[in-house]
Amino acid sequence: MSRSAILRPRSRRGVAALASAFVLAGGALTLAGTASASGATTPTSTTCSDATLHGTYSYGYEGWSVAMGAKTPSSTAGFDHFNGAGTSTGVTTFVDNGVVINNNTPDSSTYTVQANCSGKIVFNIAGSVAHFNIYVDPSGQSFTIIQTDHGNVEAGTETRVS
């Protein structure tokens, strides 16, 4: 969920990059194993919608921001409160290369969740925008997320806490 730097064009983007690389590698292996074992790549018995995401979710990621061939470590953590109707509000802290960029900075998002439990989310942190694909657990207890903006390697999981 890249809400990286407000002052940089990579909002939350570079955050889960480090974690993203590790999480993605592990997640990709897990998903590949699951897909191979079940023969399915999306949930088939449960239907999702925007309403699947509701309540407060916590997250914490590590990642990398990539610019002009240079990689810098980044991390982010915070909360998102989803209303079940396509929007959320939250708070995020982002650290890029050891420098705190956002410190408990308010954010908002718009999201869509398709019947197959995949979707998209766009975060806005003080005018900085970041785009992600999301993959929602049909129960709504958690979802995985991967940034789709150029120059950022970020992925992670958000888990409902209330």
C-alpha cells in the first residue's frame, strides 16, 4: 500500500519494496503452489464486492524505491478504515532511506473489488497518489496488495483488526 513520500512522486510506493521483494517472492511461491494444487487462480465459491472490505486494517511493509538505477530501502506502517462502499481513510508513516517522510500522515483512498475478489485501490496522501492491485480474502479479513506505479517495488498484506 504505497503511501511513500508526500514530497516525492512515489507515495506509499517505495514502502513495501524491500518487504515487497521478500513478500512477493514468498507469496508468488505460495500462490504458484496453491494454483498448481487447486487448478484455480481466483476464488470460485465466494463472491466479493466493495462491501467485502469494511472495518479497520493494519499494515506494515518494507520495500525499495527505484529511481535512475538507484535503489533505496523504504518502509511504511499504518491503519486504513474501509467503509465497505469504495472509500477509506487512514494514517500512515513512511520512511525512505532512513528519513521519515510522512509521520502519522492522514490518507484516503478509493477502491473497487470485483466479484472474483480482485480489485484496484488508489491512495492519496496530501496530493501524492499511488495505484495498486488488490486481492481480497473472500471473508474480508485480509487482502494482499501490489503497487502498479513505475519505479516502485511494493507489496504486502493488510489485516482487519476491528
